[in-house]
Amino acid sequence: MTSSATGLVRILRLAAGGDGVGCLPDGRTVFVPRTAPGDLVELRELRLSRSFARARAGGLAEASSDRIEPRCPHYLGDGCGGCQLQHLTIEAQRAAKRAFVGDALRRLARLDLPDPEIEAAPEAWGYRTRITLAVRDAGRRIGFHRQGRPDEIFPLRHCDIAAPALMELWDAIRASRDLLPPDATHLVLRTDRSGGRHLLIQVKGQTAWSRARELRTALGLQGQDVVLWWQPEGGAARAVAGAPSAFPATAFEQVNPGMGDRVRRWAVEQLGDVAGCLAWDLYAGVGETTALLVGRGARVESVESARLAVEEAERRGDAPGALRHVGRAEDLVPRLTAPDVVVTNPPRTGMDARVVEAIRAAGPRRLAYVSCDPATLARDLSRLLSRVPASPPLRVAAVRAFDLFPQTAHVETVVIVERMA
């Protein structure tokens, strides 16, 4: 049920996705985007469900002391869904993210833990090394989705959290959009570790595209450092213009590489002395954690489902002797040799229950769980720490949050779990 207006509501806190949380007169919780704890807001577009409600902020009767003017004109003017917290001071953003993690661990995992410390990113803007843009109307409209309206996109002029090199590339693409494939659905702009720039064009169907070299020339960005990739629907990406590049444009890599390195280093350091130990690196990506473990003297078995990522890890050659497995963790982990330590860095959906059970059965002395979603982290920890006969009891030894994505509600967390004596 939808109502047009309903009076004033005080925002009490932020929910994990960044929405403000208030309470309606009838006791129902209401979620209101773009609000701050302490705001007194007038609600509009109230949508009622049986036990909660959603609304948008209308007039602001009282402003929170944590509220600031958003830097990006797209944030309020176009309702950009890429950021959720630009209206908060950076200190308030970090406090909220600490609370997201602490609340999930207490409420969902039933752990008696305080909100964790959070490590701040050195840059609050211009840090993203990858952005994905939706393409509509044969390239005439290219941009991000509107917040809460995934079927709508707005034309992007500039993204303040994207790296300057990506925005330079985007400006050149905008001026040459007529050369894009007419069936393009998404553009992925990214930089690699060496500073090279990549444009991945995803298209609907399988129709070949013949204007790649023409587009690359038109971009005029010292062409040798821009590689164009073309990915047909349901197919693999391939480089179609630019210097030969072994870098797999579709392989996952952290969009804030410097902070990603900090996360991995802290996680591996918390495992203690791993020289001579056998380590599992689960959901290993392009192998950065494997390389850290090998560098500290560990023997490593890694598991990664994306073959291109494993090929990139092999090409880098910085983890000699590592045994790499290609496939799904839930299929492979039960067959691996029992480890001394484990690092697991699953996607947002968390670990399959079979992976959790395999880790429990293997009985490592320490495990570092790197998570990008507090809710699935809490779910998996609850499973790991549950009392199961014949399995070594485990406990949480340390927790730290990392602000990899300033201006957004996303937070990275590392939890260290150790076997009890």
C-alpha cells in the first residue's frame, strides 16, 4: 500500500544498506534513503508492508550534525545509486560501517562483540579502478542506475569516486559514442596494476563489431595504453584493439587496490608464523593472497572458479610452487589435504554450507575470513562456531573492518577464527 504524506519521523540509525531507520506512529520500522541519524524528516511516497515501511525524504525539519552537502551533483540531482552516504561526514560514515559489522555479528551470529575498529582509506574520492555503465538507446544514453529504480539510468557526466584515469577515458568515450556497437548493453572501464586502461564492451547477441580500431584511434589517449575488449552475450571477452594484453578484463580484482592490499596483509599477518605450514587460499582470485602466503614460507593450495583469474595468477609467477585448483570451492575443498591455516575470501553470497563443513572437518588452527557482506559473514561464522561433535571447537580471536569504499555503504571485514586448545 502507498501513501503520499505522513508527517515527521526522527531517524535513529542507519541500516546496513545505508538507509536511515525511523519508527512510524503505529510502531512499524521505516527505511528512508539519504537520511542521517538525528534528522527529523517529512516522509513522502510511503510504501507500507505488514511489518515495515519504505519512504523517501521530503522536507528536512531538523538536520543531523553528521549531515553535509554531497559533493557530486548526480547524488541528489539524479538519485545516483552508486553511492549511499555522500550526505554524511567521513567520520559518520566510518562509525556507521563499524555498526553494520558489529550489529550483524551480535544479532545474526549471536557473538558478544563490540563494533570493530575500522581502517580508513587514504583517499575518500577518486579511488575506484573499475566502473560499469549501463547503455541504452544505441549509446545515446549511458550512465548509472538511479537509487531504488534499477530500470532507470541517468546520463553520467562525472563520477567523483572513480579514478581520474577512468574519467579521462570516459570523457573520450562520450565524444566518440557513435563508434560503439549499436547492441552494446554495458561498458566496463578499468585500470590495471601497471596503469593500463581497459574498455570492455558487453553486447546483446553475437553480432561481430568492426569499428574497434577506429574507436581506439578516436579515443586519443596515447592509444598504446588503452585496450578494447568485446564480449558477446553468453561468451568470453576478447581483446579487439590495442597492444596485446594478457590481463583478463573480466577477472575480479579489488576496485580499491591499495586498500585491498592492506586487507590481505592484515589477514595473513593474523595467521602468525606460517613457514612450513600448509595453507588453503579459497576464492583466490588472481592470486595476491597466495603470493603473500608463499612469501611467508607457506605451502599453498588455492581454489578459484574463474579460469581466466587462475591463468593471470600463473602469468604473474609470484607464488612458485603453489598448487592451484580451478573449480567451485564446494566441489574441491572436501578433497584437499587438511591445512594448518585457511584464508577464505568468498563473494557477497558467502560460503556454501559444504565449504563451511569441510573447513570444520579439516580443523585448521587459524582461519582468516575476508568478507564484503556483514550478513553472510555472520551466517557463516554461526555455522563455523556451532558445537558439532568430533569437530574442534573454534572461537573468534580478532575482528577488523576496512573502509575500502568511502561514500558508499559497503564495508570489508576480516574475522580471525582460531581453534581452541
